[in-house]
Amino acid sequence: MDVTRIALDPRFAIGAVSPLLYGGFLEHLGRSIYEGVYDPESAHADEDGFRTDVVEALRELAMTVVRYPGGNFASGYRWRDGVGDRASRPTVRELAWQSIETNQFGTDEFIRLCRKLDWTPMLAVNLGTGSPEEARDWVEYCNAPTGTLFADMRAAGGSEAPHAVPLWCLGNEMDGPWQLGHVPAREYALRARQAARMMKSCDRGIETVACGSSGPGMPTWLDWDRTVLEELDSAADYVSLHRYVGNADGDSPSYLAIGRSIDQQIEAVNACCRYVQARRNSRHRAFLCFDEWNVWYRTRGSSHIDGAGRFAPHLLEERYNLEDALVVAAFLMSFLRHADSVKVANLAQLVNVIGPLLTDGDALLKQSIFYAFKLFSDRKGGTALSAQIDGPRYQSKYGEVSYLDAAATLEGNSLHLFAVNRHTEEPMPLVVELGGSEILRVDTSEIVHALSLDAENTFEAPDIVVARPFEGWSTVDQAHVELPPHSLVATTFQLA
């Protein structure tokens, strides 16, 4: 392959990288909670019932914000079922995933887990079957000082100090006909505006996330977003984006080019936000919250999403390979390239359910996407830089793309470069051209790579696709390297 050149300059910044781009998502779905993060019967359980092996693995990912309790689950969830004495909590039939919910894990348990892992908590209120008043009451339960009904209820459960939840989602995927309580855009927007105003009257410091369209394939795509943003205006601080992708047709070159489509989705929704702001002549700008994203396609059939009235059924337990890890990197690089508009992002989900971690009894497996996410999370912060790429290109079903997928951030005198060679067969000679400064040396560099794109980790062979030290760089005259085919390399350079 001919040489690819990437030109960077600290003077050409996109914007500050929000630490909340490195978030996750926990939903009462399948074995995400029960037999996932929470399993009092496990040999690994701590005094709070959390699995210590799972907790320690999640600690490695250094996530900053986690969304809870859904997802589709949120649209039928009564938060009061999940607080107070566990012995008195009701066991109910959960309709989103047709499962049994014992409510043994609820608000206080989630907050306790957030404190263990230094996560910013993010809660999604029920605007499907729930009411704006119910949402306001949950804010009081979580954030108000004692002396009122719901704050005192929290204190009676052992949490005298407020939980101080700063981020609140105004429902979930309300544009989707599959959603409990689905309504047209304007009706949702009126409900969400009422809820947001009541919630913010209870705690003026919170920020809210309005439901955007569930994805570019929706028939109401962008029209839904425009209607909701026009109605809510300053009542919404963010609008949500969701995206799940896959390689169902076996077209790996196009699959690895999905970053182009993610870029387009972000740019379209951001343009919608800017349009509404300009049309209303408003000083208020809604930023983007990509609060559900991941690879998900192998377990989308009806048998994978119907719990059949069981407790903690095996649902959506996707197995990930190398090419999935490269696509997870594509999402994260797209967020960095749009750091001026994307301020929150949540990998969906964390354990068992389309997650980087899988449990099997007391065993734990780190999937390939675990290592891709970690390479980025280990290099969070700084300012995203504009990158100009000159090199070989190819045609995909998303249009023409470079064989190099890349993003870069500057943090003090450290330059973080993330690079994927999309070519499935050939190595890529890569040269980094840096203006305005000089690369002195490589501080750290790691690679996620395997012999084949379909390589995956298993409980029997857990180290097939992992992050390993990479020593291929030279910084003599210019930083240059040969990237192996279908590989992700994350590097931190020290600048003069």
C-alpha cells in the first residue's frame, strides 16, 4: 500500500473533549444486572452483593458516566418499586423484555455502585407509562435535602446525603412503536417539557436529555428531533442519539467504514439543533448525547429479546470479534472528531447484554471490544484536533473512505493518536506530520490485532484479541510506522 500521511497541528482544534464521552449503560435486561454486576449468590459477591470480579474489570475501563435503568425497560418502570426495604419490594412482570423483575437492585444500589466506581450517575425517567409528577418525585428522592416526603424516604433507606444525580433522560426512544407509551413527537414533547420543568424546579442544577430519533432508519428521522427541540427549547440541555451496527451481510470493508455513517448521523442531528436554535433566535444550544451505541446484530431475533416470563434470562448475549472491536473504535473516533457537539456517550451495555464483559457462573470473560474501549478511556481528556488524511482510499456502501480511520487529541504536551488500518490484507505505511510543534518520543503505544477479523476471545482462550504493547514507531525526523492490516493502534507521543 502507498504511504498514508496524517497532518495535525495543535493550532487547529475542534474542541475540548468531554470526559463524559467514556460512559456506559446498565439496563434491567437479561443478565445485565442480575448475574452481571449484582449477584449476591456468587463466590465473588461483596458485602453489597456486587460481583468483585466484574467491578474490578469495569474499574479498568475507567468509565465516567453510566445511564440507568433503561432503555426500553424505563418506559414501564416504577422507581418506587426499587427503593426501601428489599424484603418489601414487589416482584413484577416486566413488559419491555417479557421478564420477571424482583426489584432487588434499584436506585440506591445503582448509586452505591456508582460511588464504588467513581461513575457520574445518569437516570432515565419513565415518560412512557409514567407521569411528569412521578419524574419530579424521583428527582426529589435522589437530590433533595431531607425534610420532605421523598427525601426522607431516601434517608430512611440509609442515604441521608442526597445522591446528587446531575443527568436525567426524559424517557427513552419515544419515537419507537415498540416503546411502551409511544406517542407522536408533539405529544411526547409536551409531556417531556412538563416533566423537565417540574424536575428542574425541584433541582435547578440538573441537566436533561430529550429523546431524539432512535436512528437514521426511522421514518420520522430528524423531523422528530426538530419537533421535540422546538417544543422543549431550553428545557432540554441535550438531545439523544442511538445507533447499533453490524456486519450481517459479511461485507467487512464496508463494515469497517461505518465511521463515515456515524459522522453523518452526528452532523445531521447537530445541524438540526443549530437550525432550531437559529429559527427561535435562541441563545440556548442543545448538545448531543449519544447515550446508546454499540455493535449489535447477531442476537436481534425474537428469541433473543423475549424473556418468556423468566428471571434474568439469557438475552442479547452478543459475542464479539476483532472487526467488532475496530468498529467500537470507529464510534469513539467519530465522537472525538465531533467533540464540539457530542458531550456525552454511553456504550450499551456493560455486562452480558451486548457488553464488553461476559459471565458464566463465577467465570468472567473480557471480550474484544473491552480492549478497544480501554485504549481510548486510558487517554481521555484534552482537546480534539482536526486531522487531514492523504493516502489510498476505497469504495464502501457508505461512500469512498480512506483506509486510515483516525482521531487525535492534545493534552498538555501529550499527543494521543488513534489509528485503524481498515485494509483487511495489507499493512499501511503511515507518516505523522505535525505542525506547530515537534514529536520528541513515544510514551506509550498499544495495538489490538489478531490474525483474522473473526478472531474472538472465549472462556477457554481469553487472550486472542487483547491490547498489547506496540513497538513499531520511529520518531527519527518524523513519526512513522507500518500499521498491520485490520488493526487498531493507540499511541501517546511526547511533544517539545
